[in-house]
Amino acid sequence: MYWIDPEKCTGCEVCIDLCPVEAISMTGENAVIDEETCTECGSCVEECVSEAIVEK
């Protein structure tokens, strides 16, 4: 399962547009992943410029 580190997330929202199952949304200034919806495809991990998305 993937997790977004709030200390590294810049809130750029790139991952939101990349997620094919719409499992990522914004909460305040950071993105969060809905664990129930995430299919662990890795699309967001590859494109995160701040390296905020990590395996849990």
C-alpha cells in the first residue's frame, strides 16, 4: 500500500490527475490516498517530483 508523507508533499496535485482510479484527493494542503480505492498501480509514485509517495 502507498502512503503520502505530508512533510514531503508540496500539494502540486500532479498525482491526482495521474491516478486511474481517482484514489488520491487533497486534504488541506496535502494529497492523501484512499487505501480502499488504491490499486497499487504505481503511477503516482513514478511521477511524484517531491518523492512524497512511499510504500507503507
